Amino acid sequence: MRPIDISRRLGLSTSTLRNYERQGLVPPCQRSQAGYRIYTEEHLAYFECIEAMSLGFGMEITVQVVRGLQAKKMDSVLWLVTNSQANLYRDRQLAKSNIQMLESQEKETSSREESTEQEWMTIGEASAKTSIPASTIRHWEKIGLITLARDPQNGYRWINRSQLRKISLLRTLRSAVYSDTVVQLKQAIAELNHEDVAHARKIAQETTQYLDKMNQKQLRGMYYLYALCRSLHLIE
């Protein structure tokens, strides 16, 4: 099978296929007398798995998967994938919780109850409340995703409910595969008006929809992972 045949079939450039081979993500291929690469059905199964899994699981996990399969460590590979799916499920549940929290805050606003936006907490308290490490919260501040107030006397960071809201929204995207959609969602969170609870809820709903699509992409990736395992006779 010629590289151009696989390139056309998968919509990948031949240079991408060669790059995967150089990285050891597929087994070495034979060469024709003229020096051209000759790929087999097994190579095709590898390329299909890489293309499909990278969209749902990210390239880092995909690399570990195909290298693990080449080492015949199928059980380790499957548990790695299962852990990634569990993280996606966790983030989906968090996104649903965010929607419920924001709907409750909208009701507070509409009923004109006393605002608690200026009830402050320390970064340690925010970390405990959201299960996000303080180092991650500091990193999000450093790259401009959130803006934290400072105590003028000691310089300690203080977080109010609006910033906690942003942290909760960002939390659902912390393990997301890099994509334009993720970048846009994070930018929307960074630019979120602290008083606009309705817009925050809209972002939470869009995040939920994104995670649903990722779940579908992971299903597709699992299909091609199973096909590769069958091709390698690692599973019946």
C-alpha cells in the first residue's frame, strides 16, 4: 500500500505519515527496490487509530496508546483510556453542577436578594471549595484568565463569588483536548462580566455541549482502537 493511498483515505499528508513513523508510532515499513515505502493493512490500522484517537483523547494519550500496543501492553493501554473517559465524565458532571449553581444565582438576582459578590475568601479556601490546586489558580491568573484582588497590606490574593464562578467554569475544561473551541470558551470565561450570571450560564451550557461532542469523538477513537487490537491479535 502506497503512502499516497493512505494519505487520500485518511485526509492526512504523506509528511504526517512519515513523521508518525519517525516517532515510532507505527512499526517500521518495508521499502520497494526503488526505495519507496510500502505500508500494510496493519500500518493502516495504526494510522486510523492515531487519527481517530487524537481527536477525542489528545495526542499525548494517543502516543502512549500506540506505543503501549507495540509493546503488547494492552491492559495498561485500556486502563489509560478508561481513566481519560472517567475524567471526561467527571468534567461533564461538573459542567452540569455549574449550570444548576448559575440557575440558582440567576433566581437570586431576579428576586433582588442581597448580593454576595463581595464576600471574599482566600486562595486556599477557593482551592478547597473547587478542588483546584492553588498553583493552578495562580497560573490562570498569570495568563489572564482570571483577575484576583490583593490585600493592600500583605499582598494576599482574595477571591469573591464572581471570580469563583470563573474558576468553576475553567475547572470543567482543565483536561480538555486543545482545540479552537476550547480556546474560545476559555476566552469567553476570561472576558465574562462579573455581574452577568446569565452569560455565565450560557458558557456553562456551551461547555456541556462541547463535552458531549468529545464523548462522541472518544467513542469513535475506541472503535478504531478495538480494530487495531484485533489487527494485532491482542484481542479476540
